[in-house]
Amino acid sequence: MSDTDLKAKPRAKAQAERPRLYKVILLNDDFTPRDFVVTVLKAVFRMTEGEALGVMLTAHRKGACVVAVYTKEVAETKANQATEFGRSRGYPLTFTTEREE
């Protein structure tokens, strides 16, 4: 037997890939009351009053605001929960998701 027959093959190292992250975005509308938006942000995204107020005001001034960044499944779930919260009260409150670059 030659030396080449006894050499072990190098093992491929299993590298865990980081999951892709997605942004949850609050879209501004002219109908949903500001206090209600703050309530939704506190309930669904567990924000403090100050954090929720800041996000709501940024969306109001700029038209949209990133609320949080999660894995795809969590981002979609939170966006759907928050949007449904508004719809159930008759408001056009909308949250979307977008892949983070």
C-alpha cells in the first residue's frame, strides 16, 4: 500500500448560516389615530411608551419607519398581528416586511 491510500479525506466543516433578517415597517396613513398606533406598537412589539411614540412620529413625518428587525417568520407574524389589530378596530393601519440588505 502506498502512503496516498492511508491519508484521511478532509472533512467539510458544517458552518451554520446566519438566518436572513427582515425589517418590519410601519406605513403612515391619515386615518389611524396616533394613540392607537402607539398602543399597537407597545402590545405587539413590546415597546415602551417613549419608543412607540418615537416610531409613530417618524412614520408620520417620513411616511414609513422601521419598527424592528427579526428572522423572516417572526417579522411576518408580527407584521400580520399588528395589521390585524388595526383592521379589527376598523383602521387601515399597515405593517409590511422587507428583507434587510
